[in-house]
Amino acid sequence: MGGSMPMCVLADIPGLNTTRPDERKVPVHAGQSTVKTGDSSDTMSKIDDLRKFTRTHEWVCVDDEGYVRVGISDYAQDSLGDIVYVELPEVGGSLKAGDEAGVIESVKAAAELYSPLAGTVVDTNKALAEAPELVNDDCYGDGWLIKIKPNDNKELEDLLTASDYQKLCDSESS
């Protein structure tokens, strides 16, 4: 952990269109767009165009080693408010798509983290034990939650594109 910024490997995410075909890897913060959250403060949430998303607001990014990093979207962390505790699965544990993989507690509520695909947990973000606010501060970077070795990358095809995820967020905000 720490050190260099994790990278998304665009070529390994099925169905993902990119306007940068000359580049195989881009930093995880590249390609962010915004979606209106619809709350009274009229804030905007960032949606990273280089990721896939779930209907339960998790994001996935295939890293340069073929592992899948998982976190929660900016929309989700903004909806939760200040995150004060994160419970993550054991390294080495197996998950099925849709399994509860952890719990995220905020000053407002507690929310489950669901696995977006089947696989083995190969790492968790240990920094969150001491600094759970990293999820609020940098949900697409230092606030990642778990890393999974996927059983089948084809499951990524079932996830939402950034555009489809933005439509979901828009419908939930109205």
C-alpha cells in the first residue's frame, strides 16, 4: 500500500469505451465527471469514467496486476457523510458476487459493502483502520477498500458503465 497511485488497466475492463486508445494505463483520478446529487446544498458528486459500478454504489477498477480494486463511489460516500469506521473481510476469504463484504459506518448511518464479483480477497486497505475518513477524502484513490483476485473477469461485463451509473444516480437524486 501507499507508494505509487493505483492504476486502472483500460484494456482489461470489458465494454469500457475510452477516448485515449493510445494509452493502456491511466491514473485512477483521470476521467472524472460529475453528477448532481440533488441535495439541498446543490453539490456535485464525481463519477470516474474509467471504472465500472454496481447498483449498490461500489466501483471496480482492474489494476496492472489483473486484480480488481473495489471502493465506494463519491455519490455513496457523500450520501453517508463522515465515515468513522470501516469493517473489511479477511484476506484469503472467498466472495461471491453480491455477498456482503464489509460494513461502512458514518455519523449518519451504517451501510453494507457488497462484492461486485466472485473471487478471493487478496488485500484490504489497512490504512482505513486508523483513517476511515480516507474514503471521504479520496474514494477513488487512497480510500479504496478491498482488492480481489477475480474468478472470472467476464463478470465485469455485468457492471454499469460510468454513463449508466450516472443515470442511476440521477434517478435516485430526483
